[in-house]
Amino acid sequence: MKKNNKSAKIISIVGARPQFIKLVPLSKELRKNGFKEIIVHTGQHYDDNMSELFFKELEIPEPDYNLGIGSGSHGEQTGKMLIAIEDILLKENPDLVIIYGDTNSTLAGALASSKLHIPLAHIEAGLRSFNKNMPEEINRIVADHLSDLLFAPTETAVENLKREGIEKGVYLVGDIMFDALMHFSKIGEKKSKIIEILNLKPKEYYLATIHRAENTDNYERLKNILEALSNLDKPVVFPVHPRTRNKILEYKLDSLLKGSLVTVEPVGYLDMISLEKNAYAILTDSGGVQKEAFWLKVPCITLRAETEWVETVRYGWNRLVGADKEKILDAALNIKPGENVDFMNEYAAGKICERVGEILGGSK
Ligand code: UD1
Ligand code: UDP
């Protein structure tokens, strides 16, 4: 490993929407501290409003490599990424690879780096749903067990790692998405016009997102959720993830997109924050959206049986209702705010960068 951290070469691997958002604060911090960062976009997400929009709006440096892998089965998608990432790692010979979250891009990055013995850092380490039916759970477990540096967002995440025997290289640094939210929330206040465009009254609409495979790839669950969302007492703004759009068409459930549902294309991050902040409540199966609702103090109803973000439930801001139509309706009609939690601005990206610097500089 190089002794002078200023000349260290770091490869950041991203591929899906939430990873572009997580990349922003850390990439800025790494570059500010003189690291040479190379961004690899696997191409897992490729629609303009799932990828390009985020790079433009959030001013993320153009990826040095776009692998253009696209969609496919888990094996096909991950396998193609593994081959392509390995080529880049052999060519670039980085001092560190950084992977984010729990997608197939995370898994491929973890496998490629660790097989080549390149030090690996995992952002958002230690999250567990304890449900191996979720592809994300498998990706997280493998990524954590292969990583040398594990940046955990919460105490719970640190405990989860400890339970699996991982203590070395674990740093509790706070949540990088909190940095992103705080930064872009201010910008969004000036720039986003989505509330006016959709003619919404603040706190008089719900916001909904669905994309988890367990909900989209199951006819009954998807039907129940859409039936509940279309029967709520206020408009439900629903930016439709491409996976969900495809499944709604395949299952011929598009006739349920009526009543209270207001479907829109996936929106950019600034519009999303504005929609979240002004919502009466949020219904979602997204990991990132549950956390953002918590930090913005907007009640959340999670369309899953479990969550990795247990703090959101502990403080009363989040209710887990699964895909049960009656439970969804009941939760929405009985919204209560949670406890007053004082969120600490941990400045996660700064801390991560400091640790990376110490380690690459050889002082740890
Ligand atoms: C992926 C991640 C999930 C993450 C989510 C964030 C895995 C296993 N899943 O789920 O953890 O929460 O991203 O949004 O890595 N599609 C398009 N255009 C796109 C992208 C996807 O049409 O730009 C469609 C394709 O039909 C594709 C399907 O969506 O097959 C699913 O995409 P994929 O990236 O495999 O998984 P996500 O559901 O997006
Ligand atoms: N998001 C967005 N536009 C949308 C839906 C989500 O910008 O139309 C943002 C959201 O605010 C959060 C992130 O994308 O920051 C969450 O991504 P997603 O729900 O796709 O994945 P997950 O967090 O579940 O992995």
C-alpha cells in the first residue's frame, strides 16, 4: 500500500440510483483531500431518469468507466459486472475500492476486488433484514465479509457485524445519506418546482414508492398494495420505478392506477426531497426513503414485514405493514408522528475520508 495517501488511487463502484446519491458527499470529500478517484458506473440503472439525471443534477463527475451492463437475471448481471470490473482493476491497480450499499453492483465490486487482494471499503456496512429471500441481504453479507474497512451508519449495524464475528476495520461513522439529504435539501428548496407542477397542497398528499422484488414480482402483493394506494383519502403521488412499471403491465394491473393514485415517472433527487418534505405521510418499500422520512420527520408506512433501519420504527416514525391492504389503509388513516429525536449531524463523509486517509497513509 502506498505510504503517501495524497497519491492514493481509489475506485468507487456504483450502478443504481441510491448509489449515485451516496457517492456525492464522499466523492467530494475524497477529491478535496487529494485522492485520485476513479468512478466506475456498472450501468445497472441506465434510463435517463434513473441515472443521467442524477449525475447532471447532483453534479457528479462523469464516470471514468461506464460498463453498460444493464438488466438481467442475478447471475447474468453480477457475472458480467464481475468480468468487466476485474479488467478495470487489473488495468488501474488501485489502492482501495469503495462499494456502496447492497445491490448487485456492490456484490460484483466486492468479489472482483477481494479476489485480486485489493483493499475494499464498504459504505453502509452491517445492515441486516435477517431475510435471505431478499437479494440485497445476500449482497450485504458477502460484501461485509469481504471488506477490510466497514463504514457502519448505526450502532445496530456495528452490533450486527459483531454478531457475525466482524470487528476489525469497523468504523461507526454515521449515515452518508444524511449528508446528502442535508446538502441537497437546501438546494431543492430553491430549485424544485414539483409541488407547483403537480398542483399539490403541502401536507395534503401521500408519497409512495415501490420497487422491492418481494412486492413487484408477486401478483397478489402488488395488487393489494395498488388497491390500498388507490383507495386512500388524499392524493398519492407515485413515482413509478421501471421495475414496477414493467410488472404492472405484465400482470395487467394498470386498471388499478386510478382513484387517489397520481402516477409520475421516477423523479430527480431534488424533486424527491421536496415531495418527501411536504408529504402528509410516505408509503414505501425503499431503504433510502424510509430513512429520509425519519430525518425529515414525516411519518412512514413501510410495505415490508421487516426493516434494516430499526431506529425509524423504534422512535415511532415508521410502521411495518407488509402488503396487507387493510393494514396499509388502517396505518394511513391513523397517522401519528413519532418521538422528537435530535439527529446528530455526524458528517459521515468527512469521517470516512479521514479514516481512509489514515489507513492509506499507513498511520493505522
Ligand atoms: C436495484 C437493487 C436494489 C435497489 C434498487 C434501487 C439489486 C439486486 N437490486 O433494484 O437493491 O434498492 O436497485 O432502485 O441490485 N430497469 C429499467 N431501467 C433501468 C433500471 C432497471 O427498465 O434503468 C428495469 C429492468 O426491467 C430491470 C428491472 O428494472 O430488469 C430491475 O432492475 P435491477 O437493477 O435489476 O433491480 P432494481 O429493482 O432496480
Ligand atoms: N429517489 C429519487 N427519485 C425517485 C425515487 C427515489 O430521487 O423517484 C431517491 C430517494 O430519495 C432516495 C433514493 O432514491 O434517496 C432511494 O433509492 P431507491 O428507493 O431506488 O433504493 P433503495 O434505497 O431502496 O435501495
